[in-house]
Amino acid sequence: MEDISFQHVFSRVYNYLREAGVEMASEQCRQMLQLIDDAVAEVGADEGGHRLLENAMNKLPEYFTVPDVQIPAASPPLIRGSIGYNRRG
């Protein structure tokens, strides 16, 4: 593998899952290791590390259900207005 080490791929996937709200207990860690192992098996040793990271991230939905993100409504409501650029005088 070039450019990206296996440790880097592990860290990127782990941090992504943690930030997405997935509780990383031992079962989830084993599932993540299986995901990375499957990604390595598909990519092969002759391809670059970037391809491994891409493959692992693309496989995430097959192994984990990431909670939906709830984006709060803008407050106060956004209203289009004019600040007077078109006025002359």
C-alpha cells in the first residue's frame, strides 16, 4: 500500500463512525475490522492506500446504520430583504 497506512484507514473509519454517533463497543469494533478486511480483499495489495480508504468508506452502509442528522431550522426565519443598493439619491 502506498500513501495511506492501514492504521490511517482504521483511524479514519473509526473517527467517522464515532462522529456519526455510532457507539463503538467491542461488537462494533469487530464489525469495523471485518469491513476493513473485506475492503483490503477487494482492493488487493497492488493498488494504492487511497483506493483502500475509498473502498472502506463506500462499504460503510453495508456494515453500519449511521443515525440520521437532524438539522435545526434557522432562527429567526430567513427573509429576503433589501439593504438599499438600488436606491440613488
